Amino acid sequence: MNAMTLDPDKPHMMVDNATPALPGPASDGASALAMFAAWQTLAQAAGVCLRTPPPAPTSCCGRGCNGCVWEGFLHAAEFWRQEAHEALKASP
């Protein structure tokens, strides 16, 4: 298993010794969408089919609720990112 480290020049990107810079975890809606696009581009270039990323929430009230729909979305986005990483690692 390769160690993942932060790229000092691009803190939102992770570096895996066997793979060029990989998109790291999302921290908000915009970074999640960018992360989805980056992983999909990498997968397309590798000929790997990924499942559809989770949709962004549309029902946030904006009051900072405990258990906000955005928290669930970011957890789902991280699960999707990990699956994408595993799919790309498994590709030839």
C-alpha cells in the first residue's frame, strides 16, 4: 500500500507514490464538484467507468443544523472518492 501525502503546492490534492496527484477529500460543495470532475477525468483517461457521484443537496435551510444535509453529502462524496481511487488502482 502506498502512502498518501498532501502536495505542498496544491493542498487540495493528494500525492500517491504510484499515481500522479489525486484529488483529495472535499470540504464544501464547490470542492466536491471539482473533485468529482477531476476523478471522472482521471477515470476516463484510464478507461475506468465510475458510478455517478452523489447529487448535491437542494434542501439546506442555511441555519447550520446539527446533521446538516451538507454533512451527509460530504460523507457520501468521500465514500465516492475512495471508491474511485480503488477503481483506478485496480485498473491495468
